Amino acid sequence: MINYLIIINTITFFIYGADKFLAIKNYYRISEKILYLFSVIGGVLGALLGMFFFRHKTSKLRFYLVNIVSMLVWIILVNKK
């Protein structure tokens, strides 16, 4: 479980960085649904770090809500085992 969370959070962090790069260059962007998906499947810490490190999606309330709810669910899941 811990290896999975490390990998998915690392991938999520870099996806946020890639989307920020694409936004700056005005290229085709990564879908917000994909960004949400990676948060929900366990990359919430990587998403939050990516949001702040790359200053990406920080003005969108929905990203905070999805990430906070995802984090709470993952905390419950990890502590249950």
C-alpha cells in the first residue's frame, strides 16, 4: 500500500507540473477530470504539493474540495488496515 501511494503521488505531482507547463505554452491541456481522478485514486498529497509548488489550480475552489475530501477518505482507508 505504501509503495502504491508513493508512486501515485509522485505521478500526480508531475502531472500537475506538466499541465502547468502546457498552460504556459498554450498547448493542449490535461483534462481537469484526469487531475481529479489522480487525486481520488490516491494522489491527493501529490496534487496538493503540485498545486502549491507549481502555483497551479490554486484559485479553483473545486480542486481544494476534491482534494480535501479525497484526503479524508484516504486517511480513513489507510488507518482502517
